[in-house]
Amino acid sequence: MDKETISQWSEGIVASTGCPSGEVQTRLRLGHFDEAVKAAADYQDIFGKDRYFLELMDHGIDIEHRVREDLLRIGKKLGIPPLVTNDSHYTYAHEATAHDALLCIQTGKNLSDPDRFRFDGTGYYLKSTDEMYAVDSSDAWQEGCANTRLIAEMVDTTGMFEKRDLMPKFDIPDGFTEVTWFQEEVRRGMERRPDQRPDPERAQRPGPLRQVEDLRTAARRRPLPPAERSSSCSPSSWACRTGPCTGCGARRPWKPTRAATGSTAAPTAPP
């Protein structure tokens, strides 16, 4: 996202210099100190001095410490207060092993593979206040921990925890409800797919199912192969879809030609 767009929508947003992959620390690792200072100054101007912080984190990995001294120099030079953060990929410390196994599942690797993707360092869980303060005794770290409360007090939580229905609303023809219109779509779909006969009367989740099919249709036009699971493989959903199931292994007659052949032509339409 370019800085012009960020400036346009910066009101009310609290920001930081970011993790080691952010612009400021990346420039520092490249040895571009002046460019790093300019980047931090630009963001400070965009968000305001009271809403821009110098982010510090420590999971015991080299990339977090390599430019820490220069990062603190920038903070002092521009008057950017420190802010301590911690990556939280799971809730409790004992879940680290399960998370490591999940990474293997996602990347198709074995735990014994020495070249597989893994997290270096430790502590990627939701730490307590005492645990965060205990990581580092330096003044900058201690101030950064205290500033997390400062940010929390900036946040207006009005309505944040109220239950709201954020599901998309589809146009419903006159004379139908959401449920009865979805049932009608299932019936019409069955006329095109006579080899399977789900009961339209059992279609009790029309909103989520139609949303899934909307996303699937948009993805296929790119084409981006959707991953099928759960209700998207139900007979009712299958009746309404405009293409194949690509993940569950069910029998489907249609395949996206562009992804398979590298052709620039549009995918072949389903039967």
C-alpha cells in the first residue's frame, strides 16, 4: 500500500515501525540508515507523534536484534516512543509442538525433514504481562511494555463486542424468503444435474452457502482453485454451483483449462 493511500485513511489509526520485515528495519539491515530515518519520519507525519511507535519484539532470533541499536537511535532522533509486541500464533506455550506439526501439514512436510519451514526462536504465544516485562530489563523494553496500556486506553471499544450480522445480503425476488429462494435455486440446479437428488427442504443455511458459492464463482473466473470442505461439498451447495469440487475428490466433469494448460483463454464453462 502506498503512502498516499495510507495518508488518506490514517485518521484514528495507531501504527508502529513494524516487525523486522517492515520498511524501517529492512532499510537498517541494508545499511541505509538515512533512508530508514526518512521512512520513519514520513510515517510519523502521516499518523501523528502521539499515534506512531517504535516497535520492539524478542523471540530470541537474530533478525530482531541485528538492528536494534540503530532502531533505538531513530526513536531518540525523532522522538518515537517504544512499543513492545509479541507474535501470538497460538494461545499457550505448550501448544508450540502442535503448531509445529500444523506447519508441516500445511507445507506437506515431515517433522523429521531438516529443510522444512519452521519458526526460529520461541515464545509465539499469548504472554502474560509479567512474562512480557521479564523478557528484557532495558529501559526501552520496560517503557515499551508500559506503552501497550497507553495504546489500549486510546481505543474506543463502544459497540466492539456487540453481536452483529455481517453476512452479505443477497437480492431476493418478490414472493420468496431467503430460505425459499435458496430452495428454488437448488431445485433448478437439480434440473441440470439429474444424477443426484438432495432434498431442497433441508437447505437451512442459505446465507453461508450462497456466500461460499459467490466466492467460488469469483475465484474460478480468475481462475483461483478453491479448496473444498464442510458445507461447500453438501448436495445443496453442489446443485447451485457453477463448477467442480476441487478438493474433496468427488466426481466432477469440469476442469479449469487455463490452470491446467497455461492457456490465456477463459476457463471452459461447466455443463
